[in-house]
Amino acid sequence: MSAASSLLSEDQFLCSICRDVFTDPVSTPCGHNFCKTCMTRYWDSDVLYKCPNCNKMFYTRPELQVNTLVSEMVAHFRQSAQQRGRSSSSSSEQQAAEPGDVPCDVCTGAKLKALKSCLVCLESYCETHLEPHLTRSGLRKHQLIDPVEDLEGRMCTKHDKPLELFCETDQMCVCMLCTVLDHKSHDVVPLKEEYTRRKAGVEKTEAEIQQMIQERRLKIQEFNRSVKVSRKNANRDKEDRNSVFSKLKKAVERNQAKVIKTIEENHKATEKRAEGFIKELKQELSELNKRSAELQLLSHSGDHLHLVQNFKSPGAAPPTKNWTEVRVGPPPYEGNERRTTVAQVLEMLKNEMNTVFRETELKRIQQFAVDVTLDPDTAHPLLILSEDGKQVHCGLVENNPPDNPKRFSTFIFVLGKQSVSTGRSYFEVQVKGKTRWVLGVARESVNRKGIINVSSKNGYWTLWLGSDNVYSALTETHVPLSVESKPEKVGVFVDYEKSLVSFYDVDAGSLIYAFTGCSFTEKLLPFFSPCANQGGKNSAPLII
């Protein structure tokens, strides 16, 4: 019996009416135990005979008999509690009350930390002052709880009884007498039961709040990351813009120097021409002055014979040039010429700006470069791959690779190992020396066997150099492209979220073609085809 009772807690020996250890425990027909006096008084005050715990109704008042088994267990429990109390008091050092602790109400001078609070005495006790409640029969009936402050607030103000029940009808804490008077026929449950239910609600709400806290912390981290990325992008954009404006400034200065040089050259040409005209005019002027002097002498001569013999033609004058239409200054259409010059300068600046912006755009895209290697499991048997997976060219004789469902069996194609399913990526391929090639990206699920129609509709977004050096974008209907110069290195850029695949002439820094509004629904893989060898005419490799 002693071993069994030592395994039971104090709550199992408490009467739910007086909240003290059983005195003369009796059992109801429904199996619940109460003090005989408590149960008798409870039924004496109520015309209905029901169990205070489960509210089971009895049509006749049950006859109460002391439960001898429970009574013996209670006796052993009290004895064990007294021994534990004495052992605890003698073996442990009592602690002084610290801020936040409930102090003992009996201690004088320095207050010790309370171990229990009594709902009957409305006081809290340290180990020493708690001992009477553990040893004296009258005090053992008092209800002890873990130490709390404001014990008055735990008592029913109307009946001066502990608030140990909860009225679900009125949603308030009540005492035992409240249930038979003010809250008669209400739905009443033990305070512990309501505590358990509400504690579960508190824990659920706390879990939800913790989830909200975590979500907001993650959101703060996301915003902080976004700010860092924005700062990084802003710094990069400032560098790009500074580079653009620096190049534009140099372009303006370069064109300004050209215009000034042209103006100076035009001025020097005008000056040289004027100097020639002036020299010629001075010669004519010298001849005219000389002739004028001769005529003045003749006009003052009184010798008739001399004048007649020396001035044979009355209108004769030295031969001279007609200078009426000769000009060296700006012509009447100078304004139009100036406007033409300005237009030429603006056109030059426009071309410079386009070049600068193309170079800047390509530089920005190249930041998303990824390391691409060829996948030998997908290569057509005619293809020969380098050991590092960076080069591929077409051989003259098929090798004998192992059968693989991923391998292209009909067309001379090979895919890259690295897939793209989000974000942006870029890679470059050298096509120098080749007469035919195909580059781009393809869906991971593209058909590898039989006849293949390489087009954007079928999951291929590619650029093709075909016969007669004709470049085409392989859309549903092949689009021929106008390429200013034959590219030796082609850049392939993919923006998965923007559904974009674009191709660049790396050396010229210019856009060749862009697929927009693409339908990306799965992973994309880099796509390569060096095309047929053509008897050695197209033997150069594609180099990643």
C-alpha cells in the first residue's frame, strides 16, 4: 500500500468540494470520491441529487458509505507527506525572497521565499512556516497551491470561498457555493479543466504569433537583402552610367575636335584662296597704276603728234579680270551648310551613343556568365567532344557510343549539362572559321530521335548560319537576319522570368536577334550543332 500511495500525486487525494485531502472518503455510484461531510452538506443544500464532478443525476439520494480502500491510501499519503516535509525542511537551505519571488507572509525581518500559498488562510509560507499545514489535522484540510500574490483575488467575494470552478454559461470563475446558489443549473466545470482548455488555446495562439513573428523576421531579412541587392545594382548602374557618359564625353570631344579642325581647314583654304586673289589683284593694280601715270602724262602734253601717236585707241586699257562674281567669303547658303554640319555632328553623336549603349548592355549581360560544358550522353555519334567538354566538331565516321535515350540519333546535335530554370544566364561560343552552325537553348524534354523540326514552337530557341552565309532565327517560319559583319563569337543570353532569349555579336557588341514572349514551362539546356563537316570545309569546332 505504501509503495502504491507513493506513486500517486496530492491532486488524486483532494476532495473537489473542499479542495483538501479526503476526510472519511465516500464514493458516489458514478465512481467519484468526496469527503463524507462535504458530500452530505452538498446534497442537503440542493433538491437535486447529482455528482459535483460529472453532474450525473440520481433519482433517489444514494446512501454514502466510507470507502475503506481510499481511506487507507489517504492515511498512508498523509504519513508520507509529513515525512517528506520534515525531510525537506531539515535537508535544504531556505532561500531569501528575491525580486519576482513571492515572500513568506509570516517571516519577520528578512523575508524568505514562499513555497506554498493557502487559499483558506490567504497567506504564503516558507518551508518553516508551512510545516503546521502539513502536520496539524485542522490545517491539513486547507487548500495549498503554488505561491502566488494577491490571494484575495482568488477568493469569491460573495461567499469567501476559493474560485475553483468555472461557469461556462456566464464565462466566469465561481466557488462551490456559487454553483448551488447564483449559478444553479448552469454548465460548470472544474477550473483545472477550463485551464487545460484555455491553455491549449493560449499555446495555439502563441504558436500562431510565433509563426507571424518568424514570417516577419524573414520578411525583414528579405527586405534587407533587397536593399543590399538594390545598393549593389545602384552602384553597378552608377558605374555603367559614369562609363557611358565618360565615353559620350570623349565622343563629343572627338567630334568637336573634328568640327573645329574642319572649320580651321575651311578657313585656311579661304585664306589661301584670298591670298592668291589679292596677289593677282595687286599685279593688276600695279599695271593699272602704271597705265594711269602714262595717261596722265599724255593728258598734260601739248604735243599733238606725240599724243596721237601714243594713244591710238581711245578705250584701250590694260587687260584685267572681271572680279564682280569672285568671292572668298561665306556663300549665301552658309546657313544651310551650317545646319547640315550640325546634323552631321548629331548623327555622329547618335552613332557613338548607340555603340556605347550596346557595349554597356553587353557588359551588363556578361555578368550573368555561367560555366557550360557539353553532355556526351546527348551527342550524336558523328560528334567529337574535347575532354574538357568545351569543344565540339563533326567527324567523318560515326563512333560507337553506348545507346542512351538522351542521345540525338538523327541530327548532329548536342546539349549542355547545365540547366536553366530561373533567373538569368549567359554563355559565349566561338564560331570562327565555320561555314554552318546552330546555337541556342532547348527544352529538356525535346525529342532526341527521328525527324526533328528545330523551331521555337517545338522548344528550340536558336540562331542558324546556313548556306550562302545567310543567318536566320529558327522561329516557326525562319526569319532571315541582316548582319553587318560576320560574328566570330556569339553570346547567348536567357532571362527565364522575362521569357527572353537573345543573341549577340560579342566583338561588335551588337544584338543579332531576340526571341521574346517565349513559353518556358520546364528546364532549358544549352544547344549546339557544328553541322556537317562538308569534306573539311566546316571542320572548325564550336568552342565554348
